[in-house]
Amino acid sequence: MSWIPAPVSRFFHRTSSPPHFYALADRFIPWLTVIFLLLLGAGLYGGLYLAPTDYQQGDSYRIIYIHVPAAWMSLFIYVMMAVMGGIALIWRMKLAEVMLISSAPIGAGFTFVALVTGSLWGKPMWGTWWVWDARLTSELILLFLYLGVISLYGAIEEKRAAARAVSILALVGVVNIPIIHYSVQWWNTLHQGPTVSKMDKPSIHVSMLVPLLLMAVAFKFYYLIAVLQAAKLELLKRETSSQWVKALLEKQA
Amino acid sequence: MPIIQAFWAIIRRDLLLAFRRRAEMANPLFFFVLVVTLFPLAVGAQPNLLRAMAPGVIWVSALLAALLSLDSLFRSDFDDGSLEQMLLSPHALSVLVLGKIIAHWLVTGLPLLLVAPLLAVFLGLPEQAMGTLWLTLILATPLLSLIGAIGVALTVGLRRGGMLLSLLVLPLYVPVLIFASGAVDRAASGLPVDAQLNILTAMLLSALVLVPLPTAAALKMSVN
Amino acid sequence: MENSQHATLQVSELSCFRDERLLFSALDFSVNAGQVLLLEGANGSGKTSLLRILCGFREADAGQIYWCGNKISESSYFQDMAYVGHADGTKKELTVLENLNFALALGAPGKYSIEQALDKVMLAGFDDNPVHTLSAGQKRRLSLARLLITHNLLWILDEPFTSLDRQGIKLIESLIAAHIEQGGMAVLTSHHDLSMADLNLQRIHLQACQ
Amino acid sequence: MSWESFLYMGGYALYVWPAYGVTALVLLGNLFWPVWQRRQLLRQLTIKQKRSQVR
């Protein structure tokens, strides 16, 4: 850790102590919630009301404001999990383990949302609920990767060992994601032929793009709030018998 | 060098063990043939349909056969304490693990090459695709053993890890399945397959380098 | 090897939890060349966990282990130690000789040849017998033969006397005594008390704390 | 634009609103499930602590 400047390393050391983190999370969550709600409100207003109707797809394209940000988030969270996994393996940081496993259900949730909204968007566009489109297929495989992480963590009883296992799996998964993505894309062009994926690049107008970006940032803040909540629970579960939890209970009683 | 001696000793011991347990060794092979036989029975025996499906059917069956055989990779070593001894060896665990994976492939992956022509005949795969089928099997079955090793190492400590293993490993097998069956498919219609074979080779080489490390880490976690 | 006189295993401030239960905390001890450490305690008191931490299988929740003054991960510890646990690490389908040859390939050669070692554990002539034909006591002796043929200073033995008759116990005790005499050291758990009066014996009694 | 035409979504209401509904459900679930679980856990721990103090 010597190549990290001392103040930075001290900061990480302090924030990564469970009671400190717990208190810090409590202090940040209200602010994050306010920012999230503002961004969400602006994004929804812009996307559902202000943005003009698409001349090709009609109003069905408005699903883009959740489908695309959810798909972005599903990838982003998996990468975050791998980063946490790397930190957990190298520096044995408990907090990174906690953040990693707290992120998994949220990422799986976004992946699920991306799949369902993709299907709901696809029905009026393609006429069927499911098409083996490149993005939907990779998203489905990503969902399996998330489920693998969640079940592996659940299956190993010793939670410290489970956290190590999940860190390794997340790193292996993140190396594979680009390979899976490109293989699926190649497969898609081979078998699908001329089906144009309408979800990929709609020629997008600024009034349509701004709400999309607003929603994407709003989802990032949602992730922060949700992961902090889940991490608080996970920390409590792991440290039930420690001093700071006892102090916390006494303060509440 | 002692580490190379240890590496060969592992391969030799595992091959010897497989030979002593040869009754078990044939099981994945029978499974492979059996699954392929099920497809004509399920979808009907129209030659055109079977010929179109042949690459996919053979490769899905190979995937399932590999999955079935994975458990034997570390199971007996875990149960009888040999794995603990390997962890305590002064040699790098990842090298020993690579030896185990290679031995496992020689025992479970290589025999698939022998029955592949039989299955190709069953499904009416054109003769011009036969060479490609062999090549993809040579390149991709070691990949299945390598990628699978990570999954087994993560789940070997669990009493009922079988279903979990398939959930962990099958998504990672997707690129192998796509490129291998894609290559056979193209070969059957007389198209060039260099790109697919090159990608499979690249994947195999990088897996040989990248897989032993996480596998060793996962085994350490499992022994705990 | 040359510093076997000064070899020490030192444990400081070691703590271990299992399922939220504290097994032991702030455990301190050291073992020097020529010493035996006997871990005592009821079932579930953490003897096996301590041994597994000493083997590096488990991580301690706090504390450090030093080998000759260095952290074990930065020393020659894993070249100098050997472990025999509940599962003995031999393959049933292989013969005695094949098993020992493999053990030798994993480590460095030690004081005795395979032949001498088999002689010492009273398995001479069993070279070509598959291990599954051996009795439980013979298997245990075979796993101890592995300690004799590979290089090591520290023996870590988990219940080495189970499934042995009185003669077998005597044999193992004499093997341990010989190893200690030659400057080795041993850490072991056992329900059976060691009956060697002249041994430099240390005892630690583990009690599961609440 | 009236509320009705907004809700009508140019005829795609059946696809747009369920998509937003599912998203809301999943996101809210992921947010409040840990909060609820934590309350349960804290309650259990308080009871446990009281019991040990009585003893």
C-alpha cells in the first residue's frame, strides 16, 4: 500500500472501519436521496412529457429512458463488483467484501429491468415478446452471471470464505463479459441477418438525449443509496457480537 | 527443476488414477453419445433438419458432457486430503493445478474426438465439415476444462454444489459454444472458418495463462 | 536446514472466531527446535482450527505467526513444515510406493529413503500393495512415513494416534521422539496423553470462551 | 396535452406504463428490503441483549 499517499490511505482506513462507515452512510443517505429525487423528477418530466414523439416508433420509444440506463447500470455495477473484489482480495478489506455482495442484488435487479423493458419495447416493434437480439441476449447471460454470484455467496456458510469466493468469481466474470458480448454480437449478425436492432442507436435528438442522461445519472445515485442501505444490513449481520453494534443498540433503546 | 518434476508427477498420477478407475472414465463419453441420440428422437429424423442442427447438437452435448465430468477434477483430492498436501507443497499451486487440468482434459476431453465422427454420421453432417469439427474439439474442449476448473474450485467445498456449478460455468461457456459450433456450421456450408479457429486459439492460449491463478485462489478458499 | 538449531515457531496475539463464536483470543506461544507442543481441550474448543491456521489453510482473525522471526508467508515455513490430518492424503487406488513417490515429487527429499522409511513404520514389503488393502492402522503409519521421506523440521499432527493399537501408538511416539532428538519440533493434538517422560513437552489447554 | 392523452401514450400505454411499473417495483424492492431486514435484525438483537442483561 506504500504507493498510496499517506493521507489518502489514512482516509480509506478510517472510513473502512465498520462503525465509522455505518455513521457516514447514515449521514449521506438523506442528501443522496434528495439529489436522486430531483434528477429522477427532471428526467421523467423531460422524457415522458417534454420530449417529442418519435416519428418512427411513436411513444413506445419512451421506454428507452429506463431500458438503456438500466442496461448501462447492469454493466457498471458488475464492473464495480469486480473492482471491489480486487480490493477485497488484495488488501483484505472487509468493507469491500460487504459492498461487493451488497451490489449483487441491485445489479441483478437492473439486469432484470433491462430484460423486461426490452421485451415490452420489443413487442410493438418486432411483434413478439422475445427476439434473440444481441443486447437482450448478452443481458440475459449477464443476469445468469449475477445469479451465480448471489447463489455462490448464499451457498458457502462461512461468510468470509464466501466473500473471497465471490470476489474471485466477479473478477473472472468481468474478464469474460467483453468476450461474451462480442461473441454474442458476432453470433447475432450471423444468424439474425438484416434485423436492425432499433434499440441500439436511435438517431437521437437533443431533447430526447438530455432526459436519457438525466435518468442515467439518477440511476447512479439510486445505486449509491441502495448499496449503502444493503451494506448497512450486511455489516450488522456480520458483526452482531461486536462492541459497536452493542453501543448502537443501547443508543437506540 | 523440481517444479517441473512436480508438474509431471501430478499428470502421471492423475492418469494412473484414471486408468485404475477406468469404469468411471467412460461415463462422460456414453453421456455425450446418449444426448446426441436423444435429439433425432425428440425432433424427428428428417435428414435436412438434423443436418442443420448437427453442429449445435454436437457442441451442446459436448458442453454437457464436460460439465458432468468436471466434478471429478478436484472432488477426490478434496475428500482424501491430497488437496491439503498440494497446498502445503512449496511449489506454486497454480502450476500443480494446471497439471491437474491437463490430466483431466486428456482423460475426459480427448476421448470425445474419437466418437465425434460417429455422431457426425448419425446427424448427417457433411464430410467437408469433419476436419473443422475435429479442430474445434481439439481447441475448445481444453477450454471447457480450463474454464470449468474455476467453477469446480469454487464449489468443491460444498456438499451439494452440482447445480450451482452449472449456473457458474455455463454462462462462461457461451463464447466457446458460439465460436465452436459457428465454425462447424460455416464449414458445413463450405465457408472459410479461419477467423473462428483463430479466436478459439487465442482464447485457449489466454485461458492457459489466466485460469490457473484464480483456480488456485479458489481452491485455497475452499480448503479453508 | 543449517539453522535448525535456531528454528522457532512463534505465535502472537492469535484470535479465531467460528460462526460468531470466539474460539480463542490473544493466544501466545512459541515452539523451539527440540520441543513438542501438545494441544489439549474438549471437542469444539478450537484445536483443529488452530492447527489449520498454523498450516495456513485458515486465516486467523487477528494475530501473527512467525517462523524463525519472519512472517510465515515471507519465510521458508512451507518448505520446513509437514502436516498429517484427519484425511491422510493418500490415494486408495495407488500402491504404497506410488503414493510415497508422489509425496516426494511434491516436496524436497528428506532424511530417509522410501525403503528406510517403510522399514521404520513397519510397512516393509508392502511397497506394491494398493492402499485400499491396508488396515486403518497401516494407512496411518503410511501417512507418517511421508514425514520421514520429505524434508521438514516442524510436524503438525492432528490426532495422530486414532485408529492405532498400543503397539502402533508406541511406534509413532518413538518416531516423534526421534524427530525431536534430531532437532525437529512437533505440534499435535491428541486425546491420548503422550507417555514419553523425557520429552521436552509443552501443553496448551484450549477452552472455548463464551 | 391532457392527462388522458398523456396516459394514452399514443396507443402504447400497454407497453410503456408496465415497463415503468416493473422498474419502480424492482428498484423500490431493492431499496426497502434491506431497510426492513435491518429493522427486524435490530429488533431481534435488542431483545437478545435485554435477555442477557436480565441474566
